Amino acid sequence: MIGYVMIGTNDLDQGARFYDVLLAPLGLVQVARVETYAVYAPKAAKDAIEFYITTPFDQGPATPGNGTMVALAAPTMQALEQFHRLGLQNGGSDEGAPGPREEGSDICYAYIRDADGNKICAFYDGAKGQAADE
């Protein structure tokens, strides 16, 4: 099943530069770009669209903190940490450093908010990572 997430951005060039860097640790790369949107997909399956950034459909501004939240899987804990670090280094704001949100949980999360107020979450499931190593 192919799914996708779409978020709004007021400046597509700025948004694309930010997401090119932010999504790389998660294995997502820009695979298409036109005047009003950019498309991101896994490196290994460029036809499996997972993430769009787009200019607002109504031509109005994308509003900060409009409730948009995206959750994307990180392949490793190191990728999750890199996602967070690169988000901050490239103009994102910190919405939660990498780590578990509940005591004893194997799932770690990191949150970044982009310039348009979209909240992007990446997570890593340590239990699945350990199972893959066995």
C-alpha cells in the first residue's frame, strides 16, 4: 500500500531545501518538483510517494501551527538523532529531542517544527531494531 502525507509551505524553494536535508536520514529523497509542489519518496522505491510539500491550494498563506503533524519512521536511532540535529541546524525549531515519551518504552521520538508551523515527528522502534539484529 502506498500512502502519502501532504503539508503546506509558503515558500516552496525554502521548504524544499529544508526537507531535502531533514528527510535524508529517514531515507526519503526528492523525486519530483513542479511549480507548486515537491515529492519525496524512499531512495529504493522512487515511485512510492510518501511525502509532499505544496503551496496552499487556496493561494492563501500556510498558517503557522495549523495542526499539521507528520510522523515518519527512522531506520535507526542514529538516523533519528541526525533528523533532529539537521532540522535544528537548518532553521527548524525544537519540539522534542530524541528519546522515549513514556518510561520503559522502546519507541523514541523526535519533533521538529518547520518555518510554516508544520510539526514533523520521526520515530524509531528500538524493539523492532533489536529483532532485526537477531
